[in-house]
Amino acid sequence: MSNNQKVRPPAVAGMFYPEKKIALDQEVAKVLEESREIDLQGEIIGMVVPHAGYMFSGGVAARAYRQIFKSKIDIVVVIAPSHCEYFTEISIYNGYGYSTPLGTLPVDKDLAQELAEQSPQIVLSEKGHRFEEHALEVQLPFLQKVFDNFRFVPIVMGEHSHDNIQSLADGLAQVLKDKKALIVASSDLSHFYDDEKANSLDKVVVNDIENFDEEKLFQDIQNGECEMCGGGPAVATMKASKLLGANKSQVLLYRNSGDITGDRSEVVGYLSAIFLKQ
């Protein structure tokens, strides 16, 4: 099968979110309806959302997606970390599209090619898009629900180095300027600490994002002051959002898995945040 026909099938349907179309549509609609709409007074350029199973983090993700419901967005770039394979590059999916139970999202080939031309560190490939990688996939049903039609660029970051982050941010700023675009960073926070330790680590992320200080966030991750499995995507999104005119950051909701399960002994942290041009 040629790359022009290759469709990335859903890998975690039935695990991270419902496998059946009707059930998935109903679940996403429910968490969006339960999320509070905020008067933000600005244009959302980027966001950070979690990527755990919908039972655990769906409500946190929905808080951000609710704010862009039916917004006039033409292009969505989703940036995720790789959990399943190691590689050094920034990988844009080189196939036709991504499939979920809600349908297939075609990749914007022209924009993907234009972005890949911005840096040798950005490549068109299957790396990071194979196996049971979930971090990018779980964002797609939300996007399919909140937008009627949009162009799509799926990116998985290998190494979260400062060079990769800067190259991706600069490239996105170049190809998205003067376009109605949204950048989505997929990231969870700390993993498997008790509630007290998790809150302490995750508060560093919350503060850095609230202060719109992506350099401090990068350094805090590097120094072990906090944890983000999608730290590279988050920092790149903050940088690119600033370059595209965002001048305000807002954390919308923070929770951890203990808030859902009641088990506070080993939790995972989740956050939703947006970057606004006011």
C-alpha cells in the first residue's frame, strides 16, 4: 500500500475510549456538555491536554476542548510524545490519515510537507505513529466532535531536546502565520506518586504554565522539579503560540487519577491549559 492510501487504524479504541461509534460519540458529548464554558476574551492559539483513558482524564481534556467548540479553525496540529518507540526526530505521519470510530481524518499533505521543509529534524515518517501509541490518537475524537471540518497535521516528537523544541516551534510559526490554526500538545503530568508528592510536582507545571514561562518549564523538567511525559510538545506549543501572537496563558483545570478512583497512593496528574491571543 502506498503512503497516499495508508490509514493509521485506531490502536486503543476499546481501551482508552469506547470502541463503538455511538458510545464514543455519546461519551465525548457528555463530558463536553458537563464542562464549563469560560468567557476568555481572546483567540485560543494553543492548548495542553491530557491523554489518559477517558474515564480518568476525559473531563480534564474536555474543559479545554469546550472552549473551542465550533470555533472557526481551519488547521489543527496535534503534537504528542512517543511511548512505544525511541527515535530522535520530530515525526509527521506520512500516510493518508488517522482513523477513529468517528471516521478518518486526512492529513494535510501540503502543510505537512511545508513544515518538514523547515528543519532537517522534522521528517515525514511512521515513527511514533505505530504500535499501540495512544497520546495523539485519544485527542482525535474530541477534535472530530468540536469541529465540523478541519485540516490535520499529526506530529509525534522523539527526543524532547531544546533544539527539537525550538525547530518545531519556529517551523510551526512559519507555516501557520496568517492562518486560523490551533496547536494541541498532548501530555500527562507526574506518574505513580502518592497524592501529596504528585501535587507538589504538578504545582510546578501549573505555575510555569500560568506564568507562560516555557523556558522555566523546560528547565524544571530537565532538573526533575516536575514531570511531563509530553514536556517537549507542551514547551514547543507554548513557544509556537507566543510566536503566533499569544500573550496570555491560563490553566483551566488540574486533577489527578485519585480524584476519580479515590486511591491516593499512586496517582497520575492531568492538566488542561490554553494559550490566548488577546
